[in-house]
Amino acid sequence: MERSEIEKRFYDMVKPLTDKNGFELIKTEYVKEGGNYFLRAYIDKEGGITIDDCVLISRMVSKQLDKEDFIEDAYTMEISSPGFMTGENNE
């Protein structure tokens, strides 16, 4: 499966979970950095994101990823705030 397909499928998986819990899904990405793959979702909400918000979504997404198991490579999944996005212009 190509990177763009993984990102799209991940987005489609995460979006209903964030919507249901009052978060906005800003972006998903699947990138290789330093030899390791990272699957990331950036979420936001009015007033900002807390660590507890990231943990909540991370646990739900992790369960879905385990069920669907559509990524062949080993990866690290991260849920983060757009305030932590790096490497590109995020305006």
C-alpha cells in the first residue's frame, strides 16, 4: 500500500473518532524519519489539546489499527496537537 493510501485510510479511521469526541482532525501523515516509520494524527479543539485528550484518542485509534491491521511496516503511532507540528508551514 502506498504512503498516500495509508494516510487516507488512517484519516478515514480517525475522523469519526475525533468528531464523536469533540475534536477537530487537522492532518494525518505517514512518514519515514531516521529509518523509522511514524503514523501521526494532529487534533485540536477549542481551548487547545491536553495530554489526556491525546491519550484518549490514541487508545481508541490504537484499537482500530489493531482490528484493521492494514500497515505492513513496523511504525510508531502518535496523536499530537498541531502546535507540535514541525517541518512545514502549517498556516
